[in-house]
Amino acid sequence: MSRTDEPQDQGTSSGNDEKSVLYGGTSDELMQGHSYDGIQEYDNPMPGWWVWLLWASVAFAIFYFVGITYFDWINTYEDDLAESLEELEMMRQAHAEAEGESFEVTEVNIEENYVGFEEHIAAGRETYQRFCASCHGDQGEGLIGPNLTDQHFMHGGSNVDIFQVLTDGVAGQGMPGWENSTTPEERAQLVAFIRSIEGTDPPDAKDPEGEFVERS
Ligand code: HEC
């Protein structure tokens, strides 16, 4: 093995200029100044855009490191997480409000804002047909479930009593709870509907069950 500093075969013997340039015979700028076993290397600078990109990444890395470690320019993962959680909490609250989790389950609220209001009764009737008629009859006359048109109640006859029965159901007695499938507003509308059919005495009405509760 011989190693020389000079190219051994540059293939330039022909004197052809193009060839000389190609093999590095004419200009040092084209070739690196070394040769191993006659193997030479073109001096091929990286393209400008590539070098630019490299330095840009280096600069960005420094900026990023300093920014995230020493200054508050860049959010850490924990910051981002905390921000997102806060956002989520706000969305939850907004949703809860829209869903009426802040619904006031009081005698007065249901009585003064739902009972007797045509639009609430109509909405309640719709919900009733969808969820309740199969057990309490189309007109509330009672089937599997008790008659809802009389003034007798097993679980209390106040607006709030009825609202609570609708919310929780009656465990083990065949009355499902509706907390998950209706909003509080819809349950208040159902109360309004039940109030509206009180005393209608529909055909085939089931006998009253429970205690008589006088409407105040
Ligand atoms: C699967 C059948 C079924 C469905 C559906 C059903 N109920 Fe009932 N409901 C019952 C039964 C059975 C009872 C009696 C529970 C008991 O014996 O304590 C009852 C009781 C009630 C009571 C209490 C009555 C009282 O005397 O205190 C109300 C009010 C009522 N249901 C309203 C509704 C409304 C409104 C819906 C629709 C959202 C509904 N129910 C859907 C079966 C049902």
C-alpha cells in the first residue's frame, strides 16, 4: 500500500480541460487537498439552504433551551397541561350550567316557572309520550305504573316530591330514575305536564294509590 499526497492518476493526461476540471486537475477549489491511495475527494460544500437550515435549527435549539429553562417564553408540558385542564374545567362548568345542574329544585321555582305554562306542558307531554306512556298510559290513566291523574301519591305530591321520584325512580318497584336521560328542566316540564292532567279522569283509569294530597 502506498500513500502519496499527490494524486497518482488524475486522468488528465489527455489535456482535455473539461476532464481536468472533472478530475480536479486544474483547480484546488474543486478538490480537497488530500489523496489516499489515489482517492481524492471533491470539495463539495453543502447547499446554502441546507447550511442555513442547520444554523437556524441550532439557533432555535439555543433559543428554546434558554426560553424554556430560564425564561417563561415557552410553556413547559406541565404549563400546557394546567392550561388545558383549566379550559376543560371551564367547559365543564359551562356545560353544567347549560344542562341546568344549577337548576333550583324548589317548590317555588317549579310552581312559578313551569306549572301552568303552555310551552312547558307541551314539552312535558312530548317527553311523557316518549318515556312514560308505556307504563303510565297515554293519558296518565295508569298501566304498570300508577294513575298520574288522581291526587293520590305514594311518594309525596308536592312538585319537589314528584321531581325527586322522576330523578331517582323507585328502586325495586319498577319506576326507573330519569336523571341520566333527562335534564332537570325536562323533569320540571314533566311535573308541569302531570299537574296539567290532574283531575282529568281518563277512561280506564286505575284506582288511586297512596295518600290523598291536596293541591295547595
Ligand atoms: C317501566 C315502567 C315505568 C316507566 C317507563 C315510568 N314509570 Fe313512573 N312508575 C312506575 C311504577 C311501577 C311506579 C310505582 C312505584 C311504586 O310502587 O313505588 C311509578 C311511579 C311513578 C310516580 C310516583 C307516583 C306516586 O304515587 O307517588 C310518578 C310521579 C311517575 N312514576 C312518573 C313517571 C314519569 C313522568 C315517567 C317518564 C319520565 C315514568 N314515571 C316512567 C313505572 C314506570
